[in-house]
Amino acid sequence: MNSSEILKEAIAGDKNALSILVDKYKDIAFNLAISIVNKEEDAKDITQDSFLKVLENIENFRNESKFSTWLYRIVYNLSIQFIRSQRKMDSIKSVSHILTEASSDTLETHEKKQIIKSSLDTLEENERLIITLFYLGEKSIKEIKEITSLSISNIKVILHRSRKKMAKNFERLNYERV
């Protein structure tokens, strides 16, 4: 049985044909995922999620491109989504760390508020607005878009830039305090 016949049977719901496709492409899919995320466990999860997505959507495959191209696009997209979520988590941890440091028991309440306020004051108005909406207002990026009329990509850039500035300013202000 050639590849196109296996694919046709897989699209028709043949579990054996699906198994053959998974066996044929699993190593290449894993190698693509690991080349993007650089962690074996994460790459395994992404590969597994990719094949689940293929299984859920195989009947929608239209043969406009090669099956491998379709699969690799799924692996690539899931890998990029993973990287983006990791970056967001890292940024959240960074801001959380700043706020935790500022609220540690070693600082007086007035000093805590002053350091946070000073760090926020060093930001530009639009940066301060986005940080405030995102962290204090707990608004999603989509909600911030509706509020500010800024594009989603612009909001993400401002959040990233603001987090970096705030972390740098907080470290400087906290250092000066000591």
C-alpha cells in the first residue's frame, strides 16, 4: 500500500492507516518540535498534541498540500504557541517577583508603596496604562484592545517593553534604598 492509499484510508477513519501515518512521521515531528522548544519532555508533549490534532481533524485534510506539510505546520504552530506561553509565564513571574520583593516583610508598607509607585512612574503613560490594566485590572489582551483601540501586537510589545523597564527600574530603586 502506497502513501496516498494509506492517507485515503486514514481520512476514511481506518485506525490501522492512522497508526501507520503516526509511525511514519513521529520522529520527524518530534525533531521539529525539539528544534524549536529545546526540551525533550516539551517536544514529546507537542508531538503528541500534534498527532491528536491530526486525528481530530484528519477528515478535514483536503490534499491541497502533502500530509507531511500539514502535519509539520501543526507541529510548528503548537511549538510556537508553547514558546509564546512560556515567555508570557516568564514575564508574569518577573513582574510577580518584583511585586513580591516589594511586599517582603523587610520593607515598611510606605517604602513598599513608594518603590512600586516610583517604578511605575518611570514608565511612559501608555506603558503604565497597559501594565495597570493587565496586572491590576486583570484584563486580557483582547479586553485591553477594546479599551485602548491599540492592536493586539502593539499591546504585547508595550507589555514586554514595560516589564523589562519596570524590572530594571525596580532593581535600581531597591538597590538605592539599601
